[in-house]
Amino acid sequence: MKLKYVSVGILCAILMLNIIFTQFMVHQYFYENYTNTLIFGGLNIILFPIAIFVYKKTKNVKA
């Protein structure tokens, strides 16, 4: 399997995790669990630089 296909899979997984964490964050905020809201918001913030790193790593790979 080519590295670009693996990278696209990783980026899709990161996007899926971002969607899940955002949904959990909104749900916890609605029920006034602010500690959990901050945890899921922090996880979203942590995933963003990881996605940028994966994208830049695969952008330089020759097809």
C-alpha cells in the first residue's frame, strides 16, 4: 500500500475523531459538565497540529 493512501486514511481518522470530540463537547456543554467540555476541546486542539504534520509529511512524498 502506498504511503499516500495510508496518509489519507490517517487524515480521515483524525477528521472522524475531530467530529466525535466536537459532538461530545457540545453534548457535555449542554448538560453543564464543563470539565468534560474542556477535556474534549483540548483533544480537538491537540489533533489539529497532528493533522498538519501528517499533511506536510505526505505533501513532500513523490507519487
